[in-house]
Amino acid sequence: MMIRTLFVVFIFLLSMSVNSSIFAATDPYLITVQQLKAGLDKAIQPAQKGFILIDVRSSEEHESGYIPGTDFNIDFRDIQNRHRDIHAKSDDHIVVYCQSGHRSNIAAETLMKLGYQHVYNVVGSMNAWEDAGYTIQRPQ
């Protein structure tokens, strides 16, 4: 009886460790606006920044102002259907932001579930960007 109980406990613990590694694979990385700004500043030209920057807010929000260097505006609700629009490989680095970080977290998790390995969510997103006093680009 004791051996059977130990075996059941062992199987349970083993299944928990396997499940936790599966869930960990879908957690996006977090970066600060300061890290994002540093990455944008390092690029000589916007296309050479080494990552794809996506605003996942609505088009109306995007038109009110966005982070300079943004490559795409794809509403977080459409990211699963439109992720191919960004023409990214599974190992490309993708950074997503919204207004506060909530919608971009959902978008980041969706992208990771779709197989993208290096997805980053900007902590605080546009709110933090504006609070830091960084430039906001507006459509011309």
C-alpha cells in the first residue's frame, strides 16, 4: 500500500512539473519602456532595430499617437487572424504594447501560443511611455 501511494504521489509530481513547463512556454517576456527606448535608440534606422514593434490598440487609439518605430497596428482581438501580416519567423523578436499593458499581454500570450518564441510585453505600455516623457508620434 505504501509503495502504491508513493508511486501515485511521484506520478502526480511528475505530471505537475511537465504541465508547468508547458505553461511557462506561453509566458511572454516583460520589458520596461526604458529598455524599449534604449533598443529603439540603438538602431541607426528604424528597420534595423532588431525587433518588430506592434501597437495592439484599436486604430482610433493608434491614430491619437503611438511609439515612434512602431511597425504595425493590429488590434489585440485580431492578432490570431492577422499575425501573418507581420511576416515574422518563429524566432524573431516581437514587442507588443497597448495603453496599459493588459491587452498587449493577451496579444503576447496569443503570439506565443502561435509558436513565436521571443515575444515581449511592454510593462505599463503607452501610459508608462508617456509618464517617462518620451516622444509620441502622430499620423501626418
